[in-house]
Amino acid sequence: MFGLERSGLHEVGCNGREGAVKERTRQNFLLCAMLKDPVQSFPKALSMESLLKNAHRVVVKVGSALVTNDGRGLDIQAIERWATQIAELQKMGREVILVSSGAIAEGVLRLGWEKRPSHVHQLQAAAAVGQMGLVEAYERHFRNHGIGTAQVLLTHQNLTDREQYLNARMTIRELLRLGIVPVINENDTVVTSEIKVGDNDTLGALVTNLVEADVLVILTDQQGLYTADPRKDPEAMFVSVATAGDPVLEKMAGGAASSLSKGGMITKILAAKRAARSGAGTIIASGRETDVLTRLARGELIGTHLRPSSTVLHARKQWIADHLRASGSLVLDEGAAKALVAKHTSLLPVGVIGVKGEFVRGEVVSCLTEDGCEIARGLVNYSSDDASRILRAHTEEIEERLGYMEQPEMIHRDNMVVLAGE
């Protein structure tokens, strides 16, 4: 469901507001008549309140453009503003976790470099140097409000190991109980490309699921999501309200020619989809808006609000879906694929027609249709070698082929997450 408005009308001041709203309403009804997809009318969207108003635990992700001086050094005044707004959220009864970019930009300045390097070890060195300044800046400005801060550096490996994952969750929860604002970033100094989260939008979503937050707020230098680039397309519509994980959003952002695939909008859409699996909504809004966090907390509908669907994964299944990376793939025949999606059944060897990649028992694998579409993922009961030997095997044939039978299922339904239809 979508709430849409004309790109030229989404920023309306007090003067002439009533007339502008009427015009937006008229245009939206015309849009509803033209589109076959279900569209939520703008008057209804206007009456809806911010996802942040009734939220208790919030993850706020602040992008580089909002905390740095054009990518070179920290914007201390901006950091002061974020500390002030988050302090206000705490006064309003919110628990806030901050995911902040800016370490590499600060490192570049401190090292005296003219521009951001491209070599990975130079980037990691800049992150190590800059992280000191980033945390110190937040610590100083939060202290002015009587609030303590804590540095938490995570890697994807921390989130894939179940014991480390649960320990990180309990530590952050304890910090929140103590009234501390955790300042979270990826530990860029030690990660490699194979274990890197990749971007802070994704990290924000993973942290949202980790701590079971109610809302993820992604602050950027853009107003939110549009159906097209409003600078180039006068017919572009601003998306005020939508459902996270709606395939239409990803289609808008997909492809090299899409305006939403530039500027990181696709990562924000996918981050919202991840966060929704634990029941969290996502707000994508401009950090240039005055007092954007406190206004959102009071109920203003600023930016794009991506609401979670009614389907919320159990904590363990959510961990499987979003925190574990697939080591390989199983290709399913049409019947097995349909049964898995429609009935959420266990996957039996008889329905598997192909194995891709190398994996061991207990690792996560993707379940693919014959045309390569991922419909599920789960913890596999057989290694890739053994899985290849029992393709299309009925249960009574497994032991004949392998000399043993670990489990009758290739993947048990309790260890599987169906992704199709999200």
C-alpha cells in the first residue's frame, strides 16, 4: 500500500497549506484511478502518525553527509544537533541506539590526506584513526546533556555466531537499561570483504533486529523515496507511506537506469525489508529537516514511512534469514518449490534437483527455483557432497546411497525461512 504525492508539493509551508493539500488530494485520487496496483489515498496517509510516535526502542542511522564536512572531517555542529535531538528523545521515554557514519572522513582529515583513499588498508587505517574522533565528539556532546555513551564495534562474524549474537544483544540491552546511548559502527579495521556488512543502512537493520527495536530511522540528505528522480521527471511521486518488502519498491529501485539505485536508496529499501522481519518499521527522512527526530517522535509524518507487514519471524528464524550468509544453494523442482512456499513444509531430498557451491552440515543454504529465484533459506542437514548423492532420493533411499541417514529432511521446516511472498 502506498501514500503518494506529487514531487513538487511535498514541502508545503503554513501559507497556502490548505489549498495545496486539496490539490494533492485531487491529484492522488486521479492517480488511484489510473493505477492498477493498490494505492493508499493521500488523505488517509495524512491522517496517519509517524511510526516513531509510539515507539519505545529506536535505532537511528545517520549518514556521512549529515555528520561530515563534504566527506573530509566531522561537522561538529551537526554532531551537537544529533546529540541534542537524541537527548530529547530520551526525555520523551525512548531508548536510542545510534549507528553513525563519519569515521573514515575524520581519519582522512587527521591523517592530512587530500582525498578519501581507494586502497582497502588505507581505508581501514583511516577508519581506525577517525573512529577515535567520532566517538570522542559524540561522548563530549552527549555529556553536555548528562548522557553517557558507549562505543560498540561489530562485524558480520559477530552476528553470525549465535553465542556472540546473543551476547551482543544482552550487552546493548544492559547499556540501554543504564541510560547509555550505544554508538555503533562496523569494525572496519579488522573486517575483510567476505565478512563485511558493507554499509551502515544494512548495519542499522541488523542492529534493529538484534535489539528488537520498534523503529529504524534512516537519516539521509534526501527527502525520502520517489517513484522516479524528481529532478528529471516532473511526474515523479513522493512515497509517503508504503509496506516494507513490497516488490514494487524494489522494482522502482532495480536496474542500472533507476534513479533509486543511485544514492543508496536500494540499500535503504532492503534495510527496511530486513528490519520488517522482526516487526520493525522504517522511516527514511532528510536529516536536513529542522529537529527531524523530535518532530517524528511527536507524530509528524516526515519522509517515507515503510511499515512492516503482519508477518513477523520468530527471533531464531529472523537470525537465519538476515544474519547468516548462504554458503551454497539447493535447486528445487517445481513441486517442491510450490509446496515450500504455499505450505512452509520441510524440504525433502526427493524435491532437490541440483546443488551449487560447497557447504557442510549445519550451514545456511539458499533454496532456488529452477530459474534461479531464491524462495527460502535454511540450515542444511547434509554437506554439499552428500546432498549431491541423494538428489531426488526418497526417504528410504537415503541410507542406501550414503550408508547413514542423519535426518529424513534436507532442511527441516523449523530451520527454514520462506522468503517468497514477502
